[in-house]
Amino acid sequence: MSDPRADRAGSEPALAGEVGVKARRKLAARRHATPGVWSGLGMMGLIGWSVVVPTLLGAALGMWLDAHHPGRHPWTLALLVAGLTLGCLNAWRWMAKEERAMRRDVDEHDDPHA
């Protein structure tokens, strides 16, 4: 009678190879797939929040400063604009980084020697 552990040990490398092939196939499919509508909406939401949060924080800080330390010039408008500027710069930097990463992926997969 054969040992069942010996049969399992012989099939483990075959199983690992099959899992590796499936994983490579799945990654290749993801690379060549076009992003869907939900992906685009998610990206717009992420970029939107990266602009909205600093803008609202700047406005809130400005309102607090105006209430506790009134001056000749309102802090609310100045800090709202500063938050908006910071949020837009952050979104632009993030989008530029994502574009560089996408170009790098395309270049790596188009190069037959890579």
C-alpha cells in the first residue's frame, strides 16, 4: 500500500506551479484591462476629497481665528484659499505620480527584453 503523504509531497510542486501560472495570468489580465466606470468614479472621489478636506480645514481654522482673534482682515477667506491651494497641489502631485507609474508599467511591459 502506498503512503498518502508521499503522494501529496509529489503533487505540491505541481500545485505550486499551477498557482504561479494562474497568478501570472491574472496579473497580465489586470494590466491589459481597461478601467471601468466605477474605477473612474472612485478616482474622481479620491481626488475630490484630497481637495475638499484641506479647504474645509482651512475655512474652519479661519472661522475659529476670526472668532477668537478678530483683526482688521478676515482669516476665514485667506485660510480657505490657502487650503484650496494646498489641496489642488496635493491632487496634482498625486495624479502626476500615478501617471508616471502607469507610463513605467507600460514601458516595462512593451520592452521585450525586460
